[in-house]
Amino acid sequence: MNEWRKSSYSQGETSCVEVKEGSHSVLVRDTQNRDLGHLSFNASEWASFVRDLKGGDQ
């Protein structure tokens, strides 16, 4: 799996989420509460989420 990364839109903010993408899943965690764990999404769920954010379901 790749390393955790923040969105380029966070611009140094501490209140955001981090994403770690693998070949079969995507993990998401809160940067201020990393020790509380993460949410896990399969690749198709994540792709659908990102598509919707970009306006793909208008």
C-alpha cells in the first residue's frame, strides 16, 4: 500500500483527512485523530465517491 497523503486542497491545514490507496482498498483517517483508526472502502466504492464529488452524477 502507498503512504498516507493529504489532499493538495488542504494547503497546510491540520483539520482534514488523509487517504491511503492500495490495489483493492482505500483507507481514510482524520489527521487530528489518527490513533482512532480509519475507514476502509473497496476500490469501486471509492471511485464512485470521487466521481460524485467531481459532479459525475448531475
